[in-house]
Amino acid sequence: MLPKKVTVQLLAFLALSGGVAANIFLLQSRGAHSPVASANDLTAWNIAAIEAAEFGDTGSIGGNSKHPAEGLDLAAIGGDLSAPAISATDVTRAIQRELQIRGYETGSQDGIAGTMTRGAIMAYEQDHGLPLTAQPSDALLKAIVLGEGGKPLKGQITPKTGNAREVIRSVQQSLKKLGYKPGDVNGVLTLQTASAIRAFESDQGLSESGRISGPLIARLGRLAGEGRVAAAP
């Protein structure tokens, strides 16, 4: 028998390669002027199959599988277009579930990309060398499930999206009002901002990371509720 890890990797490979093959077949068979299913639908359905292969039913996209790989639908891997489209809420809920499995606190699994969920996404992205987006997406879910990424981002980090910039700016404003020194409130994760985050985390009994995270957002939000810092956007 193949080791479990090898089996999971093989199933994930089959899911991705099957989806690509199905997409090519559709483009060839339907012609240039015929409607073709969107890449987003195929990507989301293949991610569901990969997720089922790796974890069984995560309660987010797949079926009611009790064991890894039981939820793997070979027809879906081949690009079954009768599969329902996955909504943005479903993708966000799946990301929340997968992040929590990996120890990233999102606050809830409600399918809503609140500030704490965005903080958890940014923590994962920084830890895995991905651009800071603070946004749930099919691409992010795929990266989480397949373990894509590289070495942790270090040094000054300029976010990729406006959402990530706003989260950083809110943290900088809050830290400044508490008497810490994050530097300019510019939405860039500078070394000075990272140092201020570490100091705050140490004072609050949190693990020192120097990055945006769910627990950091939650603690600043609690202090905001007490009227001590600026509320997060």
C-alpha cells in the first residue's frame, strides 16, 4: 500500500491535472462562439475534491465523508460541469475552517470576511511567503490546502491589496493611541510597526510574532470596545 501522505499527494495531483484536461477538452469541443464554464467554477470544484482527498469532509465544500479520500468525486475531478458553483461565502467559510485547522484564529466560521478573518489570512500569507491580500479567494484556498508558498516574508512588507493596507493602518493607529511607536500610519508593515506589534503582544501575554494576526486584531478590538483605541474598519 502507498503511504497515506503519498496517496494524498497523488489524489491532489489527479484533481488538478484532471481539471486542466477537462478545461482543454471543453475549449476544443465547444468552439470559439459557444459558452464555456468559467475557470472559477472548475477551480472551485477541483479544490473541493482536493480538500476531500486531504481531510475528508471539512464541512465547507465537500460531501459527508468520514475518512480521507472518501469524498473524492472522480467525475468532479474530470470537470463535471453539472456541479453547483461555489459561492464566495462557501469559499470564505472553507478558508476559515482550513486556517483554524492549522492554528490560525479566524474568530468564527461564518463565511464572512471580518477583520479577524482578514488578520488570520494575513498571518498565513506572511508565514508562507505569499503576498499580503487579507482577502479570501479560490487561489488562497488552493494554496492552503496544497501547502503552496515559500519562506516567511521578512523585512518591510508592502501589502498587495487595499484591504490589507487598511488592516495594517488600523493596527498602526490603535498601537499609536496605546502609546506604542509603530512609525508612520501608512498601511505598510514596516520594521518599526513589527517591533511595536511585538511589544504590544508581549505586554498582553500573546505569542510574539510581530505580524498581523487574528489574536492581535481581537485584542485591539477588545480594547477599542473599552474606548482605549481606534475601532478597526
